[in-house]
Amino acid sequence: MKAAVRIEGGFSVQEVPEPPEPGPDQVKVKIAYCGICGSELHSIDPAYTAGSSFWGKIPQGVDISRLIGGHEASGTVVAVGSNVNWIQVGERVAMNFRTPCGTCYYCRNMMEHFCERPIPATGSYAEYALYHANAVYKLPENVSLEVGAVLEPLTVAVHAVDQAEIKPGHTVAILGAGPIGILILEVALKAGAARVLVSEPVEARRALASRLGATIVVDPVNEDLLKAAVILGEGRGFDRVFDASGKPAVARQSCDLAARGGVVVLVAVYPPGTDISFPSSYPGGKELTVKGTLISPYCFPRSVNLLSELDLEPLISIRPLEEVNEVYHDLLAGRGMKVLLKP
Ligand SMILES: [Zn+2]
Ligand SMILES: [Zn+2]
């Protein structure tokens, strides 16, 4: 089958062996679309690869099936294992890329995202991929395979909003309007956010944020973000602030924009080795709470429900798998939102 295999600095689209027939608890899926994740872009971004032993380096002697990229996929079931009786060949599905083991300390303490022995799926920049049945979700009738491929990143936004504990009427600021920032905007509005400021340097992304319900959009490079924040936040700052930018300076700015008693959620992956700091008055003077996020524990079933309730089509564009390297560079330059690769 055709697949995009990770090489130093990018991908090589080549013929690789198709995944085997499913084991008793597995499901084999013909991939329809696979989105590109912001975290994957870091593998070719010098800010992340420099001085790091993890990003960018390809370990020696790894099975080629483990080097296939991609984890945000939708598709059609082509084979199911003997224990899987709740899903049939031909059904349309979207997938998680890992399955918690269910037996480790964290899985048994309602923290599946910290699982010590997760079962990985095969990469989905490919014509076929193999999943544990626990990672497979049926798509509702009225949800297309294109929108279905947005399920995994949507779960990340749902977890970020869970972490923020948004209450009806809260004021919200979102710094960075890439796909995750935009998805947080839509989920935060559903969760009851009353006024939302979105800060984003790329004009097309600001326009999309406006169209999808942002109260105000700010260009942080050419406009005065703090001034806009003072006006919309009525001088207090925002009840909830999300950093979806990945820049340590913006993480600090997120803390500055939070109101007293506010919650800051850092959704981004920051370059390795960087520090985030804030004034010593913030913990006591503002009772600031700063939370991180790691993937999306227990968010998939609710996110499936949201697929048909949110406006996800405006985020999506489709490119052939063969263009994976060009698309990565386009996304790093801020061109495109949720780009789906079609194998
Ligand atoms: Zn992802
Ligand atoms: Zn576990």
C-alpha cells in the first residue's frame, strides 16, 4: 500500500506492506482522510528540532510500519477481529490513535491520558491502518468522512475547554487561531462563553475566527492586544484564557490577560528546554490557576456528538497524500487550517 514514511526533515511517500488482518480485538480501516496535527509540524520546525534528542531524529532499526505518520483519520471498516461484534465491515468511522491499556496505575485512576502502556495504532498517512477496537468510533449518518477526520483534534479542544471549566457568561481570550485555537473558539461558545477575543497574526485565520463567532479579533503584531483586551475585558482581564500558539512569550501573555480568579489553559506544545514565567504576584494577588493539557482523556464520545453541531467545514481543505511535504511547509507558514491528506 501507499504510505508517507517519516525521514529526517520530512516524509517519503512509498510502497510499504499493508497492515495484516486484524487480531481478535482489532479493526482494519481503509483510510479516507488524515489530518495534519500541529504537533507533527514540530518534527520539521527548527525551533523544536534544534538541541533535542526527540524531535526530528529517526531512531535506527525501527520497523517501517512505526515510521508511517498521521493520527487524525477517518475511513471505512474493511475487516474486524473475532471479538468485535458491534461494528461491521463497510461502516464509516473515525479513530483515536492510541488505546489506553486499562490496567496501569493511571488507567485505574481515571487518568487514561497518562497510560504507561498505551497500545498504538499504525500510522494513518496510508491507505490502510490497524486499530484496537476501543479506538474506533462510528460516525453519525449526517457527518461526512471529511468532517469525521476532524474528530481527534476536536477532542483536544474539548479537553482544553474541560480544563478551563467554562461557565455560562464567562469572558474568554484565545491566543493563536490555528486549527486548535479555532476549535476551542467553537467549543467555548457552545460551553457558554459570552465574549471571546481571538489574537492571531495571520489575516485569513482572523477572518475565520470572526466568521465562527469571535466577538473581536486582534492582530497582535500590528495592533495593541493589551488595549483591545482592556476594552473587551472591561479592565479586569478575561475569566478564561487559552494559549494555542506554542510560543513561551504568548504563554506569559496569557497569564497577563487573565482576570483575578482566572484560569489559563496552555494547550500548545512549547519548544523543548524553554521556560514560562510570570510575576510572583499572580498566584496570590490574582489567584491565577494555570493548567496544561495532554491529548484528550474521555473526550471522544462527546466530540462525536459535537461533529454535527459545530461548523467544521470552513476549516477543511483536502490535498493528495503525495503533497505531504509541501502541505507541511504551507502550514508552518500559516497557509491552510485543517488540511486533510487523501491517500
Ligand atoms: Zn494531533
Ligand atoms: Zn494504562
